[in-house]
Amino acid sequence: MTISLRKRSGRVQTKTWSLACLRGWFLSVVVVMVTAVQVVQAYRFALDLTPVQQRAVLAHAGAARVAHNWALAQVKAIMDQRAAERSYGIADAELTPAIGWTLPALRRGWNAAKEGVAPWWRECSKEAFNTGLDALARGLKAWADSRSGKRAGRPVGFPRFKSRRHTTPSVRFTTGTIRVEPDRKHVVLPRLGRLKLHESARKLARRLDNGTAWIMSATVRRDRTRWHVSFTVEVDRAERTPARPGSTVGVDLGITHLAVLSTGEQVPNPRHLDEAQRRLRILGRRLSRRQGPDRRTGQRPSNRWQRARARLGRAHGRVANLRCDGLHQITTRLTREHGTIVVEDLHVAGMLRNRRLARRVADAGFAELRRQLAYKTEWNGGRLVVADRWYPSSKTCSGCGAVKTKLALSERTYHCSVCGLTLNRDLNAAYNLAALAADYDTAGSGPVAGRGANHKTPLAGLVAVKRQPGAAPPRIRPGPSHRKAGLPNRRSLERTER
């Protein structure tokens, strides 16, 4: 039997198979369709660019910055004009027409004005200008959603102009020729041509050859002093199950030990930043002795300052790479082995306000560890349970459930005054986190799925992990109106008697 297959590239390929081969191929396709899950992930590789290629990539990144700044200037000018017209009492229907903040609207405006703004626009790919306009469209939408309450989290500020000196060079390609060469040591990008990789791209090339991955976009970016290319790929990942699906592990994060597991394992904290502090200080002093840039006088940096800055950037990059590699190793091992992982919702921003612990908290990478656990549990078929921020995991006795009112940070050994249990403080917290997984309910009920939290812990007995709606009256802060409605003070009584 002869069958014509049309690939995603548009080419038609004719093949002849027997009925037995077709039957086996059909069954294998059905199995793959049942067990495969489509996810979007990134493959990141370091580049070895020549000086000519570096100038070409910097030109594309500069084109993206020019398009972003031009569009932002247009948006700000029209917003200021409309605000001034409203101050004069002009009706909304008669105001200056506003421009759209979406990517198609910004692109139409740029195409109409690019001849006058950037006469050299033909030297760069259209994707370079699209990169800057897309970043502005996303920033404006995030700012508008944050003001209207549609976006959760911290308030998002209005987009700012990008500086050539302080902006990270980056350009994103979504169309055109984007492929990995057969030697797996080179990639081809639009207008940039053939770029050499510092490492082999065999993992991505295997998926592309097997038809289980499709490249959606490619981003070239300079991180510190190294250029990288990141491929955003749609991947058909086979469904996995952890080695022990019924196993539950509680993970208590800390500074003395990076993680203490309920299995009794203590993962040491490598403290890469502390190890590199001596070299970073030497390189920082060396940089300060060089002739750097000065905006006030227009002084340009010297070549020795540029080289010293590159050395300092490489030293910081090495610390970041070591930290990221260690976090990937521990998160991959946990998600592949255990079916349920329980972690705490730590207030890292508040912990960084402690000047005595800020550097070590930042060096540990708590937020990155939780982020990696979130998507790796989905890839490996596990489950991640996040305990409430106010759950007293360290104050609660894992043996009897008694809760201490106070527990100083210096007390590294937990002593229970009710049952007499004595064990390591972090291990006790890990036990409590592992026990919390039993109360997890995917239907939306139970202590983990509620809202709010009880901030005070009684002397004995477990408290509600999360307060359910209506469990306590709302707290009213004493404002000026409440103080006026209160009892008069002695001076006011004397004034009334007079």
C-alpha cells in the first residue's frame, strides 16, 4: 500500500508499507497518542560567535530597542495630550484619537513611520523590530491589568525607555529559517546565518528528527559575557510515574541545610556565593581602580575597565551556574522518586529584609527551587502540595501535635513540653509537612484549600491551617473616625465642664 504523508514543513513524502507494518505503525501511534503529553519547554545552548556575528546580533538587539523606545514615546505623547485636553474640559469624544496598545496596532504604526525613524531598517530582520514592539505590548497590558485589578501580585509600573548601556541585548525570532544543523554543533537563524554552538544540541536534535518536537521560536541573548540561544519548543513528552508513586516527602528549606527531608536526609547548602566572595571582592576593587564611564563629563570607559568588568561578570556567572545546577539536581531527584512533595510557601521578600540573613537567603534560591518542583512534578506524574505561609510547621510537635507559642530561631533542637519529644528542629518541620499531605483535598475542601490563616498559635493543640470564610470577624484598624467615636479623654471632659 502506498501512502502520501504531508509533513509540517509542507513537503509531501510517499512511502510503501505492507498491511502488517501499517497495523503495527497504527497501534504504536495510538499508544503514543494515549501516553504522550504536549508541553512547551526551552532548550538553551551557549554560542561561540565571531566578532562579525556579535556585531550583527548587537545590531538586531539595538533595532529592537529603537522600535520599543519609539512606540513608547508615541504612547506617552498621546496619553499626555489626552490628559491635557481633559484638563481643559474637552469632551471624551473630541479628544485626540488614542492608538492601540496591541502588537498588531503598534506594528502598523511602526511600518508607517520606520522610513523616517530608522532608514537603515532593511539591514535587520523584521523580527528584531517585532521583538521590541512585542515587549512593549506585554508591558502595557501588564500595567493596565495591574491597575484594573485583573493581574494578581505586586503592582506593575508603567514601561520605561530602554538604555543602550544598561539593557540586556536580546532578539527573538518566530518566523523564517530556524533549524539545527545535522552536525548538531551549528544552528541557523534568519539574517544571522549559521552560528556555532559551544556544546552539542543532540538532545534537541533527537526530538526534532523523531518528530516529537517542533521549534516555535528562538531567542538570542547575552547573559553577562556569554551569548546564548534559547529554543522554545513544543514537545511530546511521554507520561511518567515516579519510582515510588505512593511515597510522600516533606521538604523543609533552610540556610544551615538547603533542604531537610522527612526521610531523614539533610541536603547540604553549598553556599557558592560565600565561597566566591574573596575573588569577587578582588575583582570589584580592580574594577573600581579603572577608568569607567561618566555621564556628566561624557567620559568613555577604558579598555582595561571593560576587561575588568568582563572578569567580574564571568565570576558572578559561575556562581549563578553552580547554584542553578545544584537546584536542578535535587529537584529532578525528588520529582522522579516521590509521588507527593510538600513544601512551604515562604515569604522570601520578607526574609531578604533581614540584613543578617539576606545574602544567604538569596544564595540558597528558595523561589527557584519551588518553581522547578512545580513543573517537574507535572512532567514526572507527581503532585506538589504547598503549605500555607502561616502553617506552624516548626512550632508544632510531630509526635503529639502540641503547638508552641514562641520558638526562637536560635533554638535548633525542638523540645516538646507535652510529650517530651526531642529532635532536630528542621526534621520536625519536615515531618509535619509530610503529614499535611494527608489533609490535601483536590475537591477544594480541607484545611489546605481554605483562605486566610490563623496568625496566632495557642499553647497546645493544632490550629486551623487556613481560616475558612466566616470563621472570624474582620479586623478593623483604628482610624481617625474610630478614635473620634471613642470615649473622650480627660482634657475634653474638663473643657466641657468649663
